[in-house]
Amino acid sequence: HEECEEALALLLRHPDVEALTKVMELLTEHFQHEESLMKASGFGSPGEKFSPYANHVKDHERILDIGFVELAKHQQPNSSIPEMTCSEASA
């Protein structure tokens, strides 16, 4: 979690596409790893539609969806990286 926390703190200090990209890469990797550990250990009844595991995975999906939507808003193909404003980063 420490690496994710550091990336999120950097994003708050420097709200730009580069920092958000780093956050999204780290969160995606972290969530995949966490879900595989949970599934391997049988935590939260994996495989059942309504389970702590399924709900946790849905939380991960919601978080990633929010981040990737924000990233898409600020990415400009073949141009310089636009900087996000603090209000956009904290909204």
C-alpha cells in the first residue's frame, strides 16, 4: 500500500497526467495482485455473485473507472501533456 499512497500523494502535490498515469498503473497492478491473493486464499467466498470478494472487486473496478475516465479527459494525442488544476484533481 505504501507505493500507492506515495503515488497518490505525488498526484495531490503535482496534479498532472504523468502523476495520474503512474497512480493508475500502480493501482491496477496492486488491485490485480490483491484480488489474486484473496481468491487463492478463499477470502470472501470468491465465485459467488454476492460476496465480500465480489463487492471488493467491484470497488476496485469503480476506483479504476474513475481514474481512467479522468485520464482520458486530460490526454491529448500527439500533443504536450496538459496539466490538471488542483480542483480537477480533488473533485
